[in-house]
Amino acid sequence: MSHSPIIDEIRKYREEYAARHNYDIDKICEDVRSRLQQSGRKVVSRKPRSIAKLKIQSAA
């Protein structure tokens, strides 16, 4: 199996980022939300929908 230097770099960054937040998913999500808010980009927030209400279409 070949290794891509780009994939290796992404994995290294992901590991460092998780370690910086003590591998705590709540802290990671809080940081992401904070960064998103500071970016000034428009964010769309939608109410969750129940899967049961969605129609499942067959591939026929």
C-alpha cells in the first residue's frame, strides 16, 4: 500500500489538533464553532428532520 505525503500530512495535522484539545470531541466542536463564528462567513442553521418523514425512493 502506497502512502501519499499529502494524506500523511493531513493525518499528522488531525492528530495534533485532536491532541491540542485532549481528544475531547466537545472541545473540538466548540473550537470549530468558535472559528466559524470568527470567520464572518454566513452559516445556515436548520432544524433537524426526522428520517421517518423522508420518502425513500426506489432505484427502479
